[in-house]
Amino acid sequence: MVPAALAAEIARTAGVPVIGIGAGVGCSGQVLVLHDMLDITPGRQPRFVKNFLQRGAGSVQEAIRRYVAEVKAQTFPQDDLHGY
């Protein structure tokens, strides 16, 4: 949960993989808790959460596949929707 530009700079200079959560696509990888990805966590969700099950996935497996595909394509997270 740091600004995407800062996370990208850290990832570029750290010399080790940097995994982000709400820190933009400039990180080496992303993490999203399964319960958040499937929208089964009660209460208000943090900004970096995206419900992949709701987005037309017919199963938990498909929701996970969509998450992986979007991370690899660098379409998730989107700075304006999921970043800080």
C-alpha cells in the first residue's frame, strides 16, 4: 500500500523481487488474499481488492485463473482503481 511510482522505483533498485499489494504493476509480483479475491471477507474492503469471482467467473478456479492472467498481463492492479 505505497504509491505505484515509489514501489516501481524500489523494485527497480532493490536487487531482489518486490511483491506488492496495492502498490502497482511496477512490482515483481502481486499478492491478493483469496478471501478478498472471492469477496468473502466481511466488511469494507481495502482499495487494492478486486472481486474476481464476481467478474463473470463461474468457479473459484476460474476466478484464480483470471487473477493470474491479469497480473501477468499487468492489467491488475490498476493505479486509479486499486492503488494509493
